[in-house]
Amino acid sequence: MAGMRRIHALNFVRTMTVTTVFFLAPLHFMELGFDGLAIGLIVSLYAAAPIIFAFPTGWTNDRLSMKKVILGSLLFISVLFVLAGFVRGVAGMAVLFLLIGIANNASTSRSTVSITRTNRKRIRTGSTASTSSGSRSDRRPGSSSAAS
């Protein structure tokens, strides 16, 4: 269980990092002299990567362990972020952001599967944590007791 907490903590850090970078990326692109069309192309390639590459990343997630997929995608994203600091052209940046989108999709889909499995296991064993008031049976799926 401690391993799962570390994976979820890493996933949280990844999510915050990617969100921050993509919030500030258009400002960096404007400093590099990219026009609106180029910025839109780069951002849309990142956003379209999960749609375009859903099957290959799903195949990878089915065949490798969760730890390998998440750590591999985190390392790949880190290397791509470093490379993005050196790339000055639109084509190179577009390729980098497409690859970042693919790696982000692999880690996101795998961690989502992990969270879903963990929550299902907790529900089956009755160890769900809930903020609602009421008895423990009120929080279990299929419970027939009424909450008062």
C-alpha cells in the first residue's frame, strides 16, 4: 500500500508540473517569436496526443507494470522538458509537445486505472473513507439501510 501512495504522490507532482508548464508555455512561445498560429498548433498537438495515440499507450499499459509505465513516462517527460529549453523552432517544439502529450497520456491513463482498482478494492473490503455523516453501511454500495 505504501508503494501505491508513492505512485500517487508522483502522479500528483507530474500533474502539477505539466499543468504549470502548459499554463506558462504560450508566454515562452511568444518570447521565442512564435505567432498565434504556431502556438495554437503546438498546444493542439499536445492536446490531441491522447486521442491519436490512445491505442498504442493502452497496449503499453496492458503489457507492462504500472510502475514501469509511470516511471518511464516521467523520465521521458523530464528529458523532453529539458530539450524544450534548447529548441527554438516551431517544428521542433511541435514534435516535443506531441511527444510530451503521448508520455503524459501513458502515465495519466495508467494512474487512473490504478486509482480505480484501489477504490474498488476499498469498497469491496469496506475500508472506504468518506466525508459524509452517517453509519458505515450508508457508504457501501448496495446498502439497504436508510440514512437519517
